[in-house]
Amino acid sequence: MCGIIGVTGTGPAVPRLIDSLKRLEYRGYDSAGVAALVDGKIERRRAKGKIRELEAVLAAEPLDATIGIGHTRWATHGAPTTANAHPHKAGRVTLVHNGIIENFAELKAELVAEGHAFESQTDTEVVAHLLDSQLGKINDPLVAFKTVLDRLTGAYALAVLIEGEDGLILGARRGSPLVVGWGEGEMYLGSDALAVGPFTQKISYLEEGDFVAIDRSGARMFDASGAPADRPIVQVSASSALVEKGEHRHFMEKEIHEQPDSVQHTLSEYLDFVNGKAKPGEIDFATVERIQIVACGTAFYAGQIGRYAFERLAGLPCDVEIASEFRYRHPALTKGTLAVAVSQSGETADTLASLTWCKAQGLKTAALVNVHSSSMAREAGTLWPTHAGPEIGVASTKAFTAQVAALLALAVTAGVQRGRIDPATEGELVRALFEAPRLIAESMAMDGALKEVAHDLSKATDVLFLGRGAMFPLAMEGALKLKEISYIHAEGYAAGELKHGPIALIDEETPTIALAPLDDVFEKTASNLQEIAARGGPVIMIAPKTAPDPHGAGIRRVDAPDCHSLIAPLIYAIPVQLLAYYTAVQKGTDVDQPRNLAKSVTVE
């Protein structure tokens, strides 16, 4: 979500940095800054608020340089202040960063013990100090940089300037995207193709774990092991729509890969990562007797996942209902109910009507929406924003996980406020959510195995999805995704309901997709899968490598990252989405604009 741009060349760098940052404003941000190498010294200009505030700072204190980096920041660690704005500086090092450094507290303690003094509350500043420390021990910037990268845990994209290294910008990516732009006597780094689009249409996409050194003459790229890497130069179209897709074939694929960032930015709205606490909001959950969630489609399944969390963590009764049913069935609600509308667009007709009705009954209301100026955002008493950014693909991906992330974080807040979660448990749960962006990025590595499954799945006419607990609504979401874009009939069931009817559907031609994180009901799910396999049904079990083998003939395993049970719905959403995507691509359907569907349903 945050924007990165780096320029090294022969002409004025700062005007181009500002031009690029303006093109990245759509991502959302709360501060901006640039740094440039001026007469051998790195100088910074930063400002809270919009880029026009940064432009005012630059008008008063210009920077005349041919090399520089720029950044638009969405606050995660620390408030949106000038002190917390990027770029961050430590000794010879100045850098910008997208993502989350999970082990920043441990690294910071180590650096403070060495005598380093910190100016900000951010995790990013830790990376600057760590690299500056390494440069004091290792004379080679690339070797020092690789040493630092090996110590970082989390998801990140980095662009780095070093005093004494004229013309050099270092970059690295893990979990967050970064591209190299090729010019004539100039080179660029950007968070996406749109960032470097004003300057070049020749792009190299860095792969997961890559790092790079660029100067005016070119780029030296390396993979995660440090071995030289040859990433192809591709010519991107001047069409803005194609540029925004970047290296991806479809918007849906791009949006799936944006989820480490969109989940991170949404979680930062509700959690204090610096102190490991849930942020109190406008609503005191201690005064709420019941939650009534209303939503449609994918948002309905996000609400159901939220119900499991609210009830388990906060002991707060929670109902979830399809808005088109809720608005016409004359529901009976008590005054202590908090009515929550969940929607990407904030304009879904049935959900909006349900919210308006609840408000007319005198209930407290909240809207969990991605469009913060929408009708629901204005109608509700409290806005709970998600920060997924624009979602173009009709089949929701990053908006769904942003909704789930927000609901999980709010459930932790509710548990704390209702006295159900002690400080130690609060810290554990916040740390688990803190890990979600990295684990989402790691789950993208499942794509090879999922492509193989999708090849077989594309031949099926019916598919079953199974799960228990929060995996049950995710199974229904998986079935919906497959139906939406591949047009294959699919159904999601609670695994415990198998013998109450759905098992009659099992045959050799009907695959079952099982979502099986290693949680307190794993053994029961495994038993259900053995029952399917015993009847000749092909089973694809998505589970961590550490999970026991169900020992059923025909059970095919796809390994997922191990994770805390709280964030399993976020991590397992990725294989569900990728499976639907690759199946649709295999069938040749219109992934981004499936037949008969619209992005927002604004009429009944």
C-alpha cells in the first residue's frame, strides 16, 4: 500500500520523486518524504499529511540532487507524525520501507545496548541502524546489506541510500513488491510499475527474496541466497490499466498478491504493534450485549469468521445474517445490540437498507467498509475502515481478507474490554496478527502445487469444500470463488455435517477440498477425510506440513504455512483464492469480469 520510488541518474531527481509519489496517492497514505544525496551528504524532507505539504517544505528548503528516494507512508508502527515519516536515517544510511519488521523490538534492544539512539517509534528505523552498524564492520555495502536482510523477520520492500556511495541505491523485497526500471544513463526502483511509469516502460520484477544494487549504468540483482540473478526486462504497455496490472495477467491475480500489504494496513488501524496492544475505538464492547452482522456474498462469509472470533475471544453473542433476508423477515433485536454492516463498496443495496432499519430502531451501528465516503460509512454511527485499496476484480480477494483482519482485531479489542483476555494473552494474539502479512506472503509459494490441483479441478463438474470452526465459512467462500470465476458448481460444508447428507454426493468424479489447519479439531476433520477416501472420493487436504497424515488412499496433501489458529482464516484464504484463479485460467473464463456479475450490487 505504501509507495516507494528511487531515482539515480544525471538530471534533477527530486521533481521526479514528487511526480511518482503523486501517482501513488491512490494507495492511501498519511505522510510523505524524500531523501537525496547533496554534495556527498544525505538530506531529508518530510511532512505529515498530503504531498502538497511535502512540496511546501521543499519550496522552503529545496534539494538539488541527481539521486534520491521517496515514500508515501501508511502508519503502522507509531502515529502519523513527521518524526515517524520516511525516509529514516541512521549514520550513513537513509532508507524507505514498505511492510512490517516482526522482530524489530528484539533488534532495537540489541542496537540500544550498542549505543544507538532512536528518533522514531517505527520498526523501519531499526533497519537503518542495523545497516549502519554493519557498515562499520563490513566495508562492502552489498555484503553488509545481505547480512542485515538475513536478520529481518517479516514482509518488506526497501530502498536504501548510503553516504559515500555516490549513485548507488540498494533495494530488497520479501512479501512486498519492488520493481527495477531501466533508463538511458538512469535507473529506478519502485513499489510497482506505476511508480516508475513516468520515466520508463522497461521493467524488471524482483522475485521473492531478491535484492538489488542500482546505479546510473544498470542493476546487479541477487536471489535470496546471494547468488546473481537474471530477472528479465519486460516492456510494459503505456496503457494505465495494463501498467496497474504490472507483471500479473489479471487484476484478480495482482490483488491476491497485494494482500500482505492490504492486511497489514488494515490491522494497523486496530492494533498498536509497538506496544502489542489492541487499540480502543469509539465503541466500548463492555456495553454491548449482542452483535448483529449483516452482509451479502463474500462479506457475509467474512462476518461468519468474525462471529467465531467475537464469541470465542470476547464471550459476546454474535449473529450473522444475509442482508436480503434480514431486511424482510422482521427481526427481533434488543436495544443492547450493535448492528454491523460489512461491505467492500459500502453501497450494497440490501446491506444498506438493513443498516438504515437498525439505526431507525435506535440501535448502535457500525459499518466495516473499504470505501470510506460511501453511503454506509455516512449512515453508520461508527466507521470501521478497511484499507484494501481499490479492488478491480469482480471476485473479491483483498477486500475479503481485509474484512477478516479487521474483525479478528476488533474481537481481540472486545475480549480485552470485556475482561476475557488478560495482558499476556492480548500480547500473544496481537503478535499472531502481526505475523499474518509475512505468512500470507509465504502462502503464495503454494502456487505450484495449486496449479497442479487446478489442472485436475478444471475437469470436474462438482466440487465440495469442507472445514470446521472458522474454516467452515472459509470453505463456503472457497466454493463461492470457484463458482464465480470458473463456473464449476461447488458447495461448502461443515465437515461434521458430512454424514448428514453431503456424503451422498461423494464419488470418484467429485473432488473434495479440505481446509485443515493444525488446530483443536484437526483430528475430527482428518476422520471425515478418511470417510470420503474410503468411498473413492478424491481429496485435496490443505494443511501444514507438521500435521499428521490421515492415511487415506486418494488423499492428496498441499502444504500450507503453520500458523496460530486465530489467523488461519487469513492464511488459508490465499490457497482458496489461488485455486479458484488457476482453475478459471485453465478453463479460459473471464477472470476479472465473470458472466452475469457486477462489482457492487446497488439494486435488489
